[in-house]
Amino acid sequence: MIRYLLSRLLTFLPTFLGVTLISFAFIRVLPGDPIIVMAGERGLTEERYAELYRQFGFDQPLPVQFWNYLTGVLQGDLGTSYVTKRPVWDEFFALFPATLELSLCAIVFAIAIGLPAGVIAAVNRGKLFDRALMSTALVGYSMPIFWWALLLIIVFSGNLGWTPVSGRMDLIYYFPQVTGFMLIDSLLSGQNGAFASAVRHLILPTIVLGTIPLAVIARQTRSAMLEVLSEDYIRTARAKGLSPLRVNGLHALRNAMIPVITVIGLSVGTLLAGAILTETIFSWPGIGKWMVDSIFRRDYPVVQGGLLLIASMVMVVNLTVDILYGLINPKIRARK
Amino acid sequence: MKLRNLMASAGMLALIGAGASAQTLVYCSEGSPEGFDPALYTAGTTFDASSHPVYNRLVEFETGTTNVVPGLAESYEVSDDGLEYTFKLRQGVKFHSNDRFTPGRDFNADDVIFTFERQWKADNPYNQVSGGTWEYFNGMSMPDLIASIEKVDDYTVKFILNRPEAPFIANMAMDFASILSAEYADAMLAAGTPEMLNQQPVGTGPFRFVAYQKDAVIRYQRNAEYWDAGKPKVENLVFAITPDASVRYQKLKAGECHVMPFPNPADVQAMKDDPGITVLEQEGLNVGYLAYNSKIPPFDNPKVRKALNMAIDKQAIIDVVFQGSGEAAKNPIPPTLWSYNDAIVDDPYDPEAARAMLAEEGITGLSMKVWAMPVQRPYNPNARRMAELIQADFAAIGVGVEIVSYEWGEYLERSSSVDRDGAVLLGWTGDNGDPDNFLAVLLGCDGVGGANRAQWCYQPFEDVIQKAKITADVAERTALYEEAQVIFKEQAPWATIAHSVVFMPVRPEVEGYTVHPLGGHIFTDVSLAE
């Protein structure tokens, strides 16, 4: 297992370097000059342009700029945003906990409902439940997020008044951010009702963000289960007289898990990159909107640094998925 | 959470220290501030969160108008040659305190000098802090304009200019001229945390900054020692950052906020019909225009430009592009700006006459480019759609139009070029409520190849605006700018399209809110009815 882990870790380095280069190049390939965008309709004089050009270091050749960026990254310095003038690192870690908290809730929600639903559908293949579930999953998968979120807000926040419209916490609660996770910070604050408020604020965004992963997980679980259920050893297990729960839950599900975990891993990776629509609609202070705004403003340090950090997170998730494969299927770790 | 509960439980704001009867005003702002030092930035969203609540300036814009009134300076005098501005400072004005800093003295001349020198002098220790590019200080040509700033005594400061410039006093009311504490700056420099000036602002303004959670909430508390007695009215001010306009509307309806800016134009009618919402409105301090390139034939001929202007159906544009949240423009400056010449009659929409005028000038089979901006602006919410309407209008008089567009940075750069092809859709939002800020910046000879997209340098117009620039008397300046607008109308370097109308939906319990023509959202005078 340790050798397996090491071999996975070694693939990290070239990927990391590649991501650094791509994130650096990507934003510079786009047309649009950050200085001109910053000046807007007013424009600026040639002398002023030249001054800012030097200040931002654009007068250096690209390889030198990249080298400066790379050595900065290796020393933990991702540069400073052109717009807010704050270190990219600080901005990222002010926002990332919000994205992480919401992503985790969404994926837990998706797994908690999607996985059992997929199993039940597979076991009851062709019956009403199966067909109803699969058509619902198709609807969920093709749901326009923006419309779905507004619909939920109008019904549950507007008409029924059950959930808050947006934000992470009622404004009456005010406490310092310790971890950046509202669920934890609200408990640490010791303020009555703060935790409940954090939960209430999470409900709608979790549902909206979890809808597509839920549908994907349910469908993937169902098809993986169907494949496994037709195997000989399942027939043997049934013939031995094992209870259906034991057959389906233990023998079948465990073997159906590999493709399901792959899908879950991919979903987590996507969610961590920030859910721009969900974050915008629910005024959720995460990294999705931050990245998109920065691309429009051609805020080079934020875009390249943010991409690098997000890619690193996704690589960590992939590594976790690889480790899980090894845990579930001994054949995989033995091969290495 | 309903506001009633919010107010009832305001006492829970332990850190904010609210009293039992404390009122909390919640503003659903449209975006996050870039920082809290206004001189570093140019965005209105940033100014709403920094210069308006936290700071004051030597002179201020009276809320709701573009008139300049005393602020931290009780009065000022201008020398006869227009080169010296002497400000008498208000005494006994206190700066805010926070957990890093408690002021040891009142506001005085040192604060004024620090405020400007850090933006101006490269050897000021704060000149490079936070990557300072001082966009507005430079953009308003302050380095060229100011010869020196002198401390006459603790409560008198003299600005000496290189040339007379009447708009200077309006510049002093702009956000970049917000007065910071020199004492706080020194303390933060000594502590090795100079960036705190931008992150934990200390000013003399109506509200004290408490905390900012990035992209989520900004909290302020009433400045109990505010120099303008009796203000502000509410104890706590909270900005709940809500980027989506539909969600802001839902929050306003649900009572999660009291005031929201920038509604969707499509929602405005429903808001007006809702008894739980009051919609305030005013024309914005902006203009959207189509600028011909007056250096290139046939657009160098004023009659051709005039004919094209008469072919544009502005009312259709207001209905379709602005969905009613705009007003047809006849002058290059908006009606909320002083010296707006209301006596001017707009060119009629008359395609037949337009076609005849073109024929008279010998123009047949003309085809041209119309540039459509790739971004949304208050003065033009949908440039592509506007360009299509103009295309159809011009087609009706036999002029072919090709619509072009570029990425925003490219667009700004290419459209400035003197030999640019075709007519450009663009606009302007006023900075300082001075007509010079529209007429000289956008139509003066200095702007050719830059902000003057019509590349229009017309001496009779230039003479008038240059004279107005060095005239101190407001009545005289008004007459000059009115004359400039007449010349503009005759020469027609642009088709003036529209001024936006700003809508501000507020809850009925909100009292004393005034829509500010300069675009700021200001809560100093706002109170909440029980």
C-alpha cells in the first residue's frame, strides 16, 4: 500500500508544473490588456501606460515573468491581485472554506440520496420505482441551475418563508471567523441559534448544487449494480440462501462501487472549482465568482494563482479516489 | 429572518454594542468592495463601502445634487488669479478608533497633506503600499495641476495650482480626496502593517468600520462623535453583498434588506405595484452616445452627421434596450448636471428628411461600421441590441451598417484611434458633477486620440469650454456651458442616445433616502420608521 501511495504521489510533480505553466499561459493568451481594462472609458496617457506596464512587470520577457512567478509559487507567494491589491493566497483562503463547506454538503446530500436510490432502482429493475426514479434523474441532470435555484427561492423563501433567501448566516449573528466553516464557527461562537441559522442557510444551496451529482450518482449506481447483479457469484450467493440485503448490500454494492467512486470523485473535483451560478444566486462568498470576475478583469495573478490552487485541490481529490480504489479492490493495489 | 426580529435582537450584536432601541439598516449591495482606501480604486461599489460611510472630504457633494458644500473645510477662498485655494479646516473633528488604533489628536492640516502626498509623491512611504496606482488622482490630472500643498497653520491648508482650473473644487469632493488619518498611517507603518489603511479604514465619516467578511457582509457602527450633529440616524449599517438582482428583489420582499440598488428593469413595474416597496427614481449622471469619426469623410460633414442623427428612433431604443429605464438624450450632459441647457430642441426623428439631407450632400450608397460594446453599462444595458436598432434605422434611409465588436480592452483601445473606421457606441458616467468632466474630457481637443471618440476638435467649442474652465464664477460658467451645448447640437459630433434612469427600491419604513445623482448610495440621513 505504501509503494502504491508513493507511486501516486510521484505523478503529482509533473502535473503540478504543467498546471503552473498552463495557468500562467492561459490568461495571457486571452485578448485584452489589464491596464486598458482597468482605465475603462477614461483611458490613460502613453506615459501613464508605460509606467503601469513597468510596475506590473510586463516589460520583462515572458520566460522571465514565468520564472519569477514560478519561484514565487515555490516560496508560497502567488502574487497580489491587481484589483484588490491583496495577496492572492489571502483572498483564496478567505473564500475557499465557503466553497468547500457547500461542496461537501452537496456531495453528502447527493450520495445519501443518490446511492440508495440507484441500488433500489437496480434491484427493482423495470418496475414503477425504477422508471420513475430514472426519469426524475434525467430531469435533475438537465435542470438549468439558475432557474431551479430561483424557483426554490421563490417557493421556499418567498412564499413559504421557511428558508432565508441568500447568504450564509443571519445578520444578527456576528462572530469572528476561525475555521471559515460556518457550521463549525457558529458552534464555536456559542451564540444561541447561530448553528441553526447556518444550517438553514445551507439547505437551498445544497439542494441546488447537489441536484446534478445526485442524478449522476443514482444513474451510475444503478447501471453498475445491474452489471454486477447479473454475475455468477451473485446467483451463487442467492442460491446459498443469503438474505437479499446481504447479497445486494455487501456482495453486489461493494463490487459496483468502483465506477461510482470515480463519478463521485469527478463531481467533487468540479464542485471544488466553485459553482459560479449557485454562488452568485445565493450570494455565497466562494471562489467560483471570484475566479470569473478576475478573468473578466484580466487580473492575471488571481487567475493563474487561483487556477493553480484549484487544480492542486482536484489533484488531492484524485489521489484520495485512487487510494479508495486500492482499499475497496485489493487487486488494484496488488498490481502496483 | 425578518427585520422586526433583527431589530429586536440587535442587542445580540455584542461586538457592535447596540443598545435596546438600536436600529440596523441593511443594504443589499450589488458587489464587493475592492478595498477600503477610496484613492486606490475607481468603482462605485467600492466608494459605497468606503468613502461614503467611513470618510469625509474637504468639501462634499450635497446628497441628491451635484452642488459642492463644506465638509471638513468650513470654508475656502480662491485667489483672484484662480491659482490659490485656501481651506479653513473644521476644528474638533474626531477620527474613528479600532482595536489597533486610538487617535491621539483631532483632525488637522497634517491629515490633509498626508492624504494627497501619498498619492502624489513617490518618496511618501505610502506611495507604493497596496500597489498604489492612484487611478483617479492621475486620471483627474492632479499631478500636473497641483504645484504645492502648504500647511499655513494647523487648521489652514493652501493648494497652489499650476494653472487656474475651476473644476478643482469639485475634484476635492471626489472619492479619491477622502481624508485619511496621518496618525493612523504612521502607527500602521511603525507596526509593519501599512496595508491596514486599506483593510481596516479609519476616517471621520458618519459610520465607523467594524468588519468585512469577503464577498458576504460589511458591518458599520454609528460614529457617535460625528461632527455633523444628529447624524447618522441609524445605529448599525450592514451591507449584505448580493450579486444577483432577482435575489436582491426577493430579499427586499422577504424583509432581509431595506434598500437595494440596480433592480432588473423588467422587475420595476412589479415593484411599483407592490405596496411593500417604494421605488425612488432619478436620471443617472451619464450619457450614452454614438460617436462618428469626425476626421473621416463623409462624417467630417456636420450635415451628414445631423442627417444620420435624425434617422435614429430614440424612443424605440428607450423602450427596447432600456425597457423604460432610460430617457432620450438631447444634450451631451445629463439633466441632473448644473448648466444643462433645457432650451435646446432635439433633432426630430424624421427618416424622410434625413434621406433628403443625405441626398443634398451628394451621399448615396453609404455603408459604415457601428461599434457595439461587449459589456453592460448603465448608459447602455445592451449595446448589441442598440446597434441592431440603429442598423435598421439607417437601412431605412439607405445607409448600410456592419456591426462590429471587440473584447472590452481591445474595444476601448481601438475606438480611441484617430483613423478608426465608423461610429462607436460608448458613454460616460460623471466623476465630479462638473460639466467640464463631460464636455472637456469627451469633446475637447486634448481628448482626440483618447476619450474623445468623435475625434472632434472644433475651435469655437474648444474656446468656450477652455474659458469656462478658468472662470471661477458659477453663473458665468453656466452661461458658457449652455453656449457649448448649442454649438454641440449644431455640429452633432455624436448622436446623443440616452441617459439611464436609476431606480432605487426601498422598504416603506425607510425614511430620508435620497437618490444621489453621482451614483453613490449614502445612508447618513436615513432612518427607519418604527
